[in-house]
Amino acid sequence: DVAIEGDSFFMLKEPGDDTMYYSRAGAFRFNQEGYLINPEGFRVQGQPFDIVTNTLTPGEPQDIAVTDTGLIPANMTTTMELINNLDSADELPTVAVFDPADPESYNYSMSAQIFDSLGNPHLLTSYFVKDPLADNTWNWHWSAQDDNGLEIGGPGGVPLVFDENGIMTAPLGPQTIGPINWANGSDIGQNIDMTFDTTQFHSASVVISQNQNGFGAGDLTSVDINEEGIVVASYSNGEQVNISQLALSKFQNPGGLQLQGSNMFVATAAAGPPRSGLPGAE
């Protein structure tokens, strides 16, 4: 159920009829076709979102509907942000040649789950190696396994360089790894832009957070309306998609509205023209 604070009205239309109806009653549900309706079957009106840009689309309010009830497609990982600290007091690795299978050849490692174009999860590991030739400098590498169990990866891009206060001065932008071929039929040109937000303080090397923009396919699990009147579809992969925002109307003289059926009204000259908009402060 949805309630309105203030003197606005919900906007509804009967299927096949362009007449706009107005109501204060917010007992809504989704029917089998995915439309948000009131008990009489009138469709609630809202301003739809562009699911690509997550912004409201211009134009007149439309029937609110969640029509895509199947799987939401996967999204391939293309960006990753690593926020971590590297211990300035670390000694050089005892093994000079980096080998991901040998912990003695690197100082620190961190792993993150990423996704290919089919939505398959993979574990990508970043390794940090204190540079033996330059102070306050760390080289980095990455590795993963393809679907045949073969090790893939290689050296990273620009080394991480820090000033005397432990603040990173390079690289200044993202570093690209790839193209990655997982040998499973997914996109063989997957590239990931790695952004480092790293410090070099005299404190234990630690992961503070790591974020990436990929996800697997997901089933629709629920549809809810939040406090802003936005209809939000939630999926089993943790993604949420904004569908539409409830549209409201106000009248200069709401007492002049004409009753039509149960808890619904139509506009009249006595009520004045409707002023339509989105939920928010008066």
C-alpha cells in the first residue's frame, strides 16, 4: 500500500481508455501482466526510467509495468577499484623473480571476484612487489585461471609510486589489463581498467575495499515502492533496477472533482486544471 502526504492524487487509467482518473487510495498490486493496478484494475501512472542511464524519461506519464520478469542479463567486468595500504616497512621479497605460485616472490596479494560476458565468475588476484631498485615504488602483477585451469596474467602497468608521506603519486589514471580470454565462449577481448587508491603507510598491508562493475545473470525476486515513490525491481544477483516513479496531480479546488466509481475522480472545470509532477516536497 502507498500513502500520500499532502493533498495530491494518484493518477490512473482504465485499459483502452485515455481518460485520466485521480485517487487518494493507494491499495495497489501487480497483476499477472506486470501492471501496477488498483482494486478496480485501473493502471497506475508513472514516469518511466531509462534502464541504461537510470534517469527519468521525458514525456507524459505511462502505465507502470514490470514486464521483464525473466533473467536480467549479465554485465561483464570492465572496471575495478582497489583501495588498500601497502606496508612501508616491508622487506624485499626473498625470491627475486615474481611467481604467483611462490609467496616468497611478492609482498602482498589480494583477490576479487569478476565476471565475464556470459556472467561466469572468475577470481582475479593482484600481487604487489616492492621494487629493489627504487624507493617508495611497488610493481604489481595479476593472474587468474581460464576455464581449462591454465594460469593467465602478467605484469601490470605503471608501478605504484609514493611520496615521502606515503601518498601515491603514480599512476594518475586507470591501468588496463587484458585482453583476457577465458576459453569458455565468452568475449575474448575483455579488458579491465584498474584504478588504485593506495597508500604506503607504516601499517600492515590490508584491503580496505574493492569494487568492480560486473555481475552475473539474475532472476526477479521482488518489486517494491520506496519512499520516493520509485518502483524498484530486485534480482537474485543483488542488482536493483528503477522501473518508474509514481506520478501525482494537484488541483486548486479538489472539492470540485467529480466522483467516478469507488475512490476515483475525474477533473472538472470547477476543480481547475491538474498540476502533475513527481513526489517531493511541497
